Amino acid sequence: MSTILIIILCIIGTAAVTWFVMHNLLNSRTKKMLQEAEAEAEVIKKNKLLEAKEQFVNLRAEYEKEVAARNAKLQQNETRLQQRELNINQKQNELQRKNAELDSSKENLDAQVELIEHKKKELEALHRKELQQLEAISALSAEQAKEKLIESLKDEAKTEAMSYINEIMEEAKMNANKEAKRIIIQTIQRVATETAIENAVTVFNIESDEIKGRIIGREGRNIRALEAATGVEIIVDDTPEAIVLSAFDPVRREIARLALHQLVADGRIHPARIEEVVAKVKKQVEEEIIETGKRTTIDLGIHGLHPELIRMVGKMKYRSSYGQNLLQHSRETANLCAVMAAELGLNPKKAKRAGLLHDIGKVPDEEPELPHALLGMKLAEQYKEKTDICNAIGSHHEEVEMTTLLAPIVQVCDAISGARPGARREIVEAYIKRLNDLENLALSYPGVQKTYAIQAGRELRVIVGADKVDDKAVETLSFDIAKKIQDEMTYPGQVKITVIRETRSVSYAK
């Protein structure tokens, strides 16, 4: 028991000592932690105070900067207001000065107006006095003197006008030949491009642009050989699927076209082959020309023509004028000549012969400097045609005097064949535009209800409202439309204007 008691006491003592030691250690550690916390708190406090001071300084600097900017802006606005006030004062002073000048000018103007009125009254009084003196001297009133003066001036003006007209007429007669040549030259300049393209160009169509390279050949040898063999310029450009053949001789162009067609179809394109094909095609075309001439003369019943004239008739197949084939034109002229000669009791066979040959001067083997009518007459004389036929050929454009009755028949039938609607080409767009312009021009007049361009633009029919245009106004309207067409439009031949006015009364039986 005593041992246990001792042990218990020892344990209690140990525990007491341990507690005391731990309590002292805890107290010392707590004090140390408090001290450290106080020190750290002091450091944080000092840092925060520094940050607060720095932020305060920054805010104060920004505030002072903003205040300075506002003060500068206020100063600037104040300066601007002062400047505006100064400008307003200057303008006000200038306005007052101008008002003063205006008042002064107005006073001067009023004075001048008053002076003018006074002078005017004096002038009127003097004028009346002068008139009275003139009436007393001439024993005529002012109205009678005015009438005599007007009559005198009219007679003098008529005399001067007649003299002026005579001078103009004489001058016009002197300048007529020169002016006519100038107009013809201008006309040639305007239509030369279209005529040259029509007479000198053929377009050869191809399936693809790859063939262009084969036609040109290595370093252009194929195209040079083709041009040398045919005498035709071959133009290969960016135009898709087309090659242009250019030459003034239509037979050469046809030979080049057919040769190109055979070469492209065959596929073998080289200089030796080109020369061979061109020679073969030339022979074929020449045979076809002769065959065409023979067939034409047989169809028309014309016999005894010289072989060279037959060949020239065949060559007409490859020539066109304003889109009209020359052979078809000659055949048509020949038939018209035969009909007209038969109606007049003349020899229809001679007329048909002259009509067929009237344009052979357009297809000679050489190109002499002669009009085609004169050249055709010389060719006909060379190949032993009769005198009346030669005269009809040479005079159908009045280059030589008409000496037979066949000549005017050939001239008239040539004009009929070339001038009939649809015979010769006119650009479709230009043709349609001309017809639309004709109709729109007439529609611009009041009272016109409908317009119709007929006879290929050679007649214009205008329908007017009966309630808006009377019978007298119809004649005036027709004349005005014709005058406006003459002044504003370009057209072949003449245009007939027909104005139609009708009254319709419509009722219904029910």
C-alpha cells in the first residue's frame, strides 16, 4: 500500500512538474507569438500607411491635373467667347457702315430717278413739239407718215432681198460642182468601211481553235505557203472558231476557202500538200465558173455568147453588191428587161441579153481605172456584141449617151432589181431602229393614236383621233411629219406619209 501510495504521489508530482513546465513553455511561446504578431502588425501598419500616403499623393496629383485641364479649357472657352464677341462687334460696325452707305446710295438713286423723270417729261414735250412741226411741214399726220415710211422700207427691203437672192443663186451655181464633189466624197468616207468589208472579207469557220495552230504551221510556214498559193491574206486572231480571208478578188477568196476546207478535212497540212490542193481547187473553180455561165445562158435562152463573156457571167456568182448576189441581180434584170421590151413591142431577146451583160464590167480579169459600165461596154465591143447592146451596157449609169430604146429599159430594170425591198442588205439593227424612229417621230405629235411603218420603211401610216384632229389639221400634220423626217432622219429613197382620220359610230342591239 505504501508502495502504491508512493507511486501515486510520484505520478502526481511528475504530472504537476510536467504541467508547470508545459504551462511555462506555453506562456513563453504565447508571449513570443504575440510579440511577433505585434511586430508584424506594426510592419503591416507602416506599409498600409505608406500605401495610403502614396495613393493620396497620386489622387491629389490627378485631381490637380484634372483641375488644371478644366481651368485651361475654361480659359480657352473664355478666349473663344471674347474673340466671338470681338468679331460680332466688328460685323455690327461693318453692318452699320454698310447701312449708312446704302441709305446714302438710296438717296442718290432717288435723286437720279427724279432727275430722269424730269428729263423724260421734257423729252416727251420736245417730241410732241417736233411731231407737231413735222405734221405742219409735211401736211401729214403721224400715222400717215408712219405708213408711208413702212411702205418705203418694205419696197427697199424687197429690192435688197431680190438682189441678195440673185447673188446667192449665182454663187450657188458657181459652187454647185465643187459642193457636189465634196458631198460625194463625204458619202464615200462614211460607207467605205462597210463596203470594203463586204467586198473583201470571207469568214472561214472551224470546229476548234486547235486547228489554227496547224494552219499556221511551224514558224508560220503553212500560212505563208497558203497565202502565196492563193494570193489571199489569211488573218488568224483571237476570234473564236473563225479565220478571216481578206482579198479584193472574190474568186481568190473562194479558192482559199475551198482549199482550207479540204486541208482541214484531210488533216494533212504542209506546204507541198497546200500547193497541190490549191492547184486542184483552182481548176475546179474555173470549171464551175464556166459551167455556171453556160447554165445561166441556157436558162435564159441566150445563145451565141463569146466563151469569155460566158466565163464572166459565171464569175458573177462570186460577186455581191450590198448583199445582193451579182449573178442573181443580172438574171433578174434580164428577165425584167425581156418583159418590159415585150410590152413595148421591142425585141425581148436583145433586151434579155443586154440585161444579163449590163454588169460584166464588175468582174474583169484586170482592174482598169474605168467605171464598170464603160468597162462592160468595151468588153462587149471587144467580143463582138451588137452596137445597141453595147450602148445599153455603157449607158445604164449615164456615162455615155443613150442612143437606143434598149438603154433606158436596162437602166430602169437595173434600178428596179436593186431597189426592191429585201434585194440588198441592210443591217438588221439599223433597219429596225429606223422603222422604230419613224413610228416614234410621228407618235410625238398631239392627236396621233397609232403609227405603222410599212413597205420596208418607204411608207408611214399615221392614224389620228377624229375628235382631236380636224380635216384641215390632217394636211398640216402630214406636211409637218414629212418635214421633220427630212430634217432629222437618214433613209434611202423617199418616205410616203399617209394620215388617216375616220369617224366611227358603234352601237349594240340587245
